[in-house]
Amino acid sequence: MLNYQKLMDKNPTSYGKMINDQGQEIEFFEHPIFGDESEVIVACHELKLASYSTFFETDDMTAEHGEYQPSFVDGQLQIG
């Protein structure tokens, strides 16, 4: 997990948003220092949580099949 507030204070570049099956609005960010050389960061503003996704692009996480859809469960990021 990342420090949500420190991340937001750095004003990271957003790759886009989605609503997952749990109704959470998930936003994808580029790392504010390492850019696209780092994993995509996944954040939920409502829960004030952020974490590395283990993905370098958002395509699989936002695909219609939902196999790699991110969500936060009990304060932890879950993929799929």
C-alpha cells in the first residue's frame, strides 16, 4: 500500500477512471517520479487508499471481461 495523501499531494497524472463491480470508483495514476517506468498506481478516493497494481498498462484491468478488475477489500488491493 502507498500513503494515499502523500501520493495525492504530488498531483500524479491520471490515466483514467472506472467503476468496479463493487461500485468503487477506481482511478489509475502514473507514478509521480518514475512515470511509466513504474507499475500503474490504483487509487480509491472514497476509501483514501492507493497501491501499486503490478500492471504497467491499464488495458487488462479495464477490459470488459473483468478478469483483472481492481478493487479494495478490507483495506487491501485485490486484482480479479
